[in-house]
Amino acid sequence: MDTQTHQQTSTPAPAQGTHHWVMTLEVPNGSGKAMTTSNGTFTPAPGYTRANAFTDIYDGLIQRNPQLRGSNVVFFSIEPNAL
């Protein structure tokens, strides 16, 4: 019987936030509505709430993408970024 040992090495993952988030926005436009989904990582400050994180993430998306101003949030999730 031939046995082989496989050793897997992995490089350390780049630094990420402590939480992973996903947000879907519905954007009204001239021909109806469009949707966009974004995701990323976030590290809340001590004492932060889910509501604080929501506001910071939404505001950040609007700052980076002014065309999203006035959009409606149809989905938001934030969870610990660990497996």
C-alpha cells in the first residue's frame, strides 16, 4: 500500500475587518429601478451598534458613489468575519 502525505501551506490572509457586510440598494432611475449589491469588511469602534455600522456603511457607499444618493436599502447583513 502506497501512502502519501500532503502538506498544504497557505499564505496569511491580508488584514480584514472583524465583520463582513453585504448591502443591496435599489436605485430609482428614469426607466424604472436598478439594483446594486456591495460587500466588504468593517471593524466597529468600541460601543458601536448594528445601527451605527449600518449608517457608516451606507454613508460610505453614497460618498464613493454619489449616483446612489436617494437609494433604498433592500438588504443588509453584517456578521462576524470568521469561519
